[in-house]
Amino acid sequence: MQANHGRVWFHGRKVKSDMARKRAFILAALGAPFALLAVPGVAQASLDMLDTLDRGEWELRFRDGGNVRKICLRTGREFLQLRHPGTNCNRFVVENNASDVTVQYTCRGNGYGRTHIRKESTGLVQIDGQGIAGGKPFQFTAEARQTGRCN
């Protein structure tokens, strides 16, 4: 083994020094979080299944005590953040197919959530959600049915 201007040679081949390995590891670790941002379709994938749902008024029946809530569905995305409505959150699509959508989201300073929506028909879906809202954990299951036109 012989050193020559910061390079280490072993049996005639150049080998990275420990310092060069550490530097490469640190650069890779610092760049890893930005790798997902470079892939345009990952965080902003379309949610085609939600686009197939009937528009109008929907009734949500929560299974944790029979609470009922009405919601006006315009895009289908209203189901994604039921515990963070109207909040601008960063979303990551986990699953997206013809009958299921799973989205994980983070609302800066206001918690996060994960919502799974399973389509039974264009007017009936099952929704499971969990996360943190207002500093408190939540978990729910609900059934949503299209009931008519929005007022």
C-alpha cells in the first residue's frame, strides 16, 4: 500500500481513504431527503378513483358512536382530510388503484393523518383514517353515501 497526494493505492488500484468514504456518506445522507422531490409524479400522483365518485351531497356515518356528517363532494378529495378540513397539507399517495386510495399527509404545525378510501360503488365508499389533529390522536372508520345535490 502506498499513499500519493491523498489517494491510497492497494495492489495497483486506487482505493478511497476513510476520509473520502465519510465525505461520500455525508453527502449521500444530506441529499437523500431531496431525492423524492426530484421525482415529479411521486408526491402528486393523480387519484383517479376519487374522480369517478358521484358529485353532490354525501352523508358520512362514523362507526364510533353513530355521528353523522354531511359533506358536499366536488372533487372527491374532500374525503382525504376529514380531521384537517380546509387545511393546506402536503400529501403523499401510498396506494392508488381503481377501487382503493391511501394517502398520507402532513399539516405543518397542525398534525398529520393517513386516510384509506375503498370504493364500493360511485355512490358508496368506506373510509378509515388515523393520525394527530390538534395535538390529539384520532382514529375512525366511516361509511359515506351520496344522498343528493349540494345545497
